[in-house]
Amino acid sequence: MNQDLKQWVDACAAHTQPDRVVWLDGSQEEIDRVYAEGLEDGTFLRMNEETYPDCYYHRSDPNDVARVEHLTFICSEKEEDAGPTNHWKHPDKAREEVWPLFEGAMKGRTMYVIPYIMGPAGSAISKVGVEITDSRYVVANMRIMTRMGKVALEQLGDSTDYCKGLHSLGDLSPDRRFILHFPSRREIWSIGSGYGGNALLGKKCYALRIASVMARDQGWLAEHMLIVGIENPQGETRYVAAAFPSACGKTNLAMLVPPASMKGWRVWTVGDDIAWMKFGDDGRLYAINPENGFFGVAPGTSEKTNPNAFKTVRENSIFTNVGLTDDREPWWEGMGTSAPEKMTTWKGAPYDPNGAERAAHPNSRFTAPADQCPCISPEWENPQGVPIDAILFGGRRARTNPLVFQSFDWNHGVFVGAAVGSETTAAATGAVGVVRRDPMAMLPFCGYNMGDYWQHWVDMGTRSDKMPKIFHVNWFQQDDRGKYLWPGFGENLRVLQWVMNRCAGKAEAEETPIGYVPKADGIDTSGLDVDGATMSRLLEVDPGDWKKELDDQGEFFGRFGDKLPAEMKSQLEKARARFGL
């Protein structure tokens, strides 16, 4: 037994006072017991065994359905180390305020000790974590999302190099809900929530907020990125990591199905959400998906929008806050089928098709094992990771950003990623077209000052002359009537084909003030309802739009004061100069 781990668990048990302590080994017998106890106490409902074998349904408390950014804190010694994009508490203040909430919090419950690995077992890129929790829902999800149990304890050995996570449901009161990160101690406390990102501490909390600090200190990258392999008809595969803000097609790209017109092309899923990247002996960046499953948003997922995800969730999965039919099958808005006549909503009430209440919560989820995905890469568990040829950034913009462009070099690419913005939609905020900056899609997940984070990216580029090429994509341009100019979905592979050819030194491009843009015929549009005029509009770089864009980027960068890297200031000045501003 690892003595450091045992002492920490014993101390947590003494403070939280559970009825019993169970160390999880990851076995099938064990999870069967957890589900059986969860069925008995109402944590889970068993779904239709014929159509959704070994699947379970869970409803969370109506006040506990999403991440709570305003209650999520970085507890660094200095506020400037957390930066202007994070909420901050001093570690002493955090302990004084929150540690008492854990006292006796597990009375009448079981304390589960979950040792887990983020990444393939035995990989030099992987890391070990241990989560203590009193939630059976967390146990079941962590078993899908991580490699947990005995395998993790074996990898840890006597080492103290692991992330400590303490979680309790508490009384689920929003007034006593906190998610605290202590970067210097590699520790996470979460109380008062049972929802995924707040309670599955291996996910955003460890894999991004804590791991981003570890990556800075140890010389690697922990990023909110999908990873895909793109195989051409000649059997050559190149790997891409991509960072998109929410509602920008990230999951659909991660599991993209090539269009019928692109015979012989394949897209392989390595990961849909998080990438950890370290240098290999050859100087290239190699990436692993630290997760073992998918924790995806259900609404909008259908046979049409994401057939691979739709197939992945048909067994051994957990459905959270979706509608539940009388046949004990899941249903959600955007599923591609009509709402059944008899169904209960995510709140457990009878569904009224004419009422205002949705069947599924907009943030309802599925949790499914990654190895069930029909397009899972044969390399997804390679302990060495996969070599990254290209990094994509993207956002939802009605105009301004062209369909695709390539950065001039690594540092310019860091600037492009730092300036990523996406426009809000009426459905989300009540306002249309407001640009929200989300650098590298890490705004809610960077565990330290984002100015220092950009400097880390710049520093990484000095360590190798084999860094990935950086691109920006925008699938969401619209005409004056609000119609999308690009068909999107599987047709996005046409754009990725140009990206892959650029990485191979094969595709031509035109130099513009923002980077390299495909020539008018650089992207194959055969068979699409996209004429030459539309393609010109898709690739346009309008100086008027970009003056406004650069002014807005400069205003955003101003928030970081002295922490803004000199290289980012220089890149902004160079961009202005290229437009003659």
C-alpha cells in the first residue's frame, strides 16, 4: 500500500465520517454491485435490455445540471497567477471556508476510493489520480471515463506523483457548492454537486485545470482538443488535434464520416475532448487521449449529425437527464425521431408535447466507452501517442474568418489560437453576433494565468523545428439572408484534405494579411452546391472586417496587462501593419 495515499484517505475518512470505505479494484463484479445498490436507492434506472443492453439512466437534481463556473476557483498563492479569466481564492481562505463543509458530509454513505489512470496504462504521457467520492454515479462514470482500479495502483507504486481529488455530494445545495483547484498541491476539492464536470474529477478538473499547470512546469501541453487520424486513399494517415469552443462542431469532427464523394478516405477517432501532448525522441509532438470514454451532449446527436456517436451509445452506457420513454429507452430533442406519445422528462414528470418543458435538458449527457466507437483509431491506446501534423483552431463566425487559413509560423499560430472567438446565438444568450473570446477553447479550463499560458506555447515552439502546422477553420459563414455558405458535417473533410496536403507540401496557397488561404480551386467542391462566387466569399479576407477584429483582439489582450507575452503584442502589431493600419 502506498503510504502517502493511505494517510490521505484515512484523513479524509476521519473528517467526512462515512459508514464504510471501499477501495475500488475496477472489476466487473464490483461495478455490478455498485449498479445493484444504485438501482435499489434510485440513483439508477435500468434501461431496455433488448435495445440498450447494460445501459443505465440517471436524473440529477434539477439545480445541479451543468458546470458552475462562478463557483469554480483556482487557489493559487497569488491572484495574478490565476489571471483575469479565472475565479480565485487564496488557498488558506479556501480551506477555511470549504473544509468545514466536508465534516461529516459522508455520514450514512459509502466512501469510494477510485485510483485511476488518465491515458493508456504504462504510457510515459499518462498520469495517475485518485478520487474519493460518496457518489455511485461518479463511480460508474469514472469506470467508463478512465482506466481505474488495480491497474492504477500498480502504475502508481510508492510514488507521490498523483492528483488527489476529494468529492462529496454534500446536501447538493448551491449555497454550499464549490469546486476548488490547488495547483501547487495537485489537489481538487468538490462539494455540493453530482454533475459530470463538477464531480468527475479526472475530466476537466484534473485533465485540464491541474494538468495545464503540470504541463507548463514539465514542458508539455494539456489541451481541450479532439484528436483524429485522417487516412487518404493511398493508406497514409496524418493526425490532427483541434480546439473549438462549444457549439462549433467539435464532436462531429472527432467522429466525422467521409462523404460518399470521397471514396477511400477514412477518419479515425483518437479522442473527442482532451489531448495531452509531449515531445518524442524525434522532436515531434505526440498526443494521447487521456480519457477512456466519451461524455457527450445528447441533444442534437442523431443518425444524421453524428452516426458514429449514435452507434457508440447503444450499449454499456449511462444516460443523464434525457427523456425516458415508457419502453425505457432514451429520447432527446434533435434525436431524429418524433417524440413518443408516452415519456417522462428529465425531471421525471409526464412529457407534454404541447408544453414548454423539454423532454431532455439542453445539457443532458451520454457516457460511453471509447472502444465502442465504430471509427475508433487502432492507435488510440498506443502508449507512445500519435504524431501530430496539424493543430486546428476554429470558431463560429458569420463572416470575418474565412473557411480555412494557415498561420505563417508557430508563433503566428499561437497568436491565431489566442485570438479565437465565437459568436453567440440567440438560443444561447438572447443576443446574436456578439464575439466571445475563447483562446485555444481553454477559457474555462486553463488552471493559471492565460498570459503565462500563451508564453508557454511560445516557449514550446523554441524546443523543436518539427512543430505541427497551425490552421484556423470556420464552417459557419452565412450570406446576407443567414443561410450557411458551406455544407459542413462530412463535407468538412474536403477542407481537411487541403490541410493534409499543406502538411505534405503539396497544396498551393495565396498569402494574405492573416495567413495562407487556399487558391480559388484549392478545395475540391465537385458535386457540391457551392459555385465559384460562393467559394470566393468563403475564402475572402475583408480589410474592413479585420480592422474591427484586430481592434477587438487588442481590447481582449489588454485585460492581461504585463502578463501579455511580448510575442503576442508583436504579432498583433504585425497583423495591423499587414493591413496598413
